[in-house]
Amino acid sequence: MDNIRALVIIPAKMDSTRVKNKNLRIIAGQTLLEHSLDYAMKSKYTIDIIVTSESIKVADIVHAYRHNNILDVYSHMVGIDNKALHIVRRDKEYMGEREVADVYVNVIQNDIYDPNQHSGIKENGSILTEDLKNVTHIVGVQPDHPDRTQDLDSLLEYAVENKYDDLFTIDKKGTRNGSVRIMKKEFVESGEISRRVGSFVDNCTNVHSEQDLIDAEANIQIRKRAKELRENEGE
């Protein structure tokens, strides 16, 4: 797994209508944004983190976090010296209810600084194309899921082991959430990632063994019996 190199994008806009200033709300002593930064920083596979926002307040938190944490807290834990933390401006057309997948694509396609094509650093960022060359996966981490139960390294390893092009988390009801989305870099670079992906829990048997066949048959019989009981009660 040593060849995994992740670039984490944290979308942190401030125009939430249901919970005002949601990403800057404080729980357990930190803003939701800082919880997501901690989550990304603790990954040994993360080499770059990009926060995208229209807010000066978010930018201030990112700068303070970089100053207070990168060298002081984490350098002895996971070799954080090799990581970079950036803040880029989120364009107006990517605000509101715009698909977050579009935000990820826009960051990779438009917020990467190519010294061969520009005379100076872009106004809204200084992420170098050289950094992107080493990246294998783009990871979306939305701040409004601060109590994550799965660490990022385990998810990255799971995605690679199963050769997934795209992996996203779901909640206990089977509904896709924005906790983590892991995508192969080439699909984000090209813009060829799914925008509207759904999921739904179907707690059925995936048959890989003789025991699975037995279990599947038992489940069918249980449901059949339950249906018969309901029909008898209705008579």
C-alpha cells in the first residue's frame, strides 16, 4: 500500500441555510472544519489537503491551523512534514446546491498552479502540478460529518484492495453521505465522475460459498413463513 498518495479536498462553504455557519460551529472544542482537518492529517497516505471556501473566516482558521498544528502537534505522529495544507477560493458558480462532485473537479482542473503556464502564483492558490503528479487518489471530506467511525487509511486501503474507481460512505440506513468519497485521480482530472449516485441497503446474501446458499434459502423460507402468518392474521 506504500504507493497510495491522497489529495484531500475539504469543501467548506458558508451558505448553509438549515444550520447557519455550519462548518464553523464548535463541538468537542473544535469547529467542524477543524475536525475534518484532523481526520485528513492523521492519514499516513495524505500528502496534500485543499480547503475550498468563499469565506475569510474559513481561510483564517486554515492559516491558524497550519501555523499551530502542522509542526507542533503532528510532526512526531505521522510525518506531517511531508504534508501541505492549502486554502483556495470557491467560485460563486460552485456555491448553493451545486453538486459537490463539481467542486472536486473544479479544484483539480482549475486551482492547480502550473509554473509553465503562469508567470506567477494564482491568486487563489499555490498547489503545484508537480504535487498532483504524485497523487493516486482524490478524497472528498465534508466537514459536516465530524463523528466519523472509519479512519481514512482503512478506507483508502479498502478501495485499493478492491480496485474501486470510486468509493463513498453510507449511513446506517444505506443512504449515501458526504463523510468520505475516494476517487481515482484520473477520473477527477477528466471530470468523468458520477454526480448523482445513490445507494440503498439490501441486507441480502452475497453467495460465495455453500454456507451462503444455505443462509439464503433460510432467509427465503423465513420471509415466506412471515408472509403466510400475516395473511392468516388478516383472515
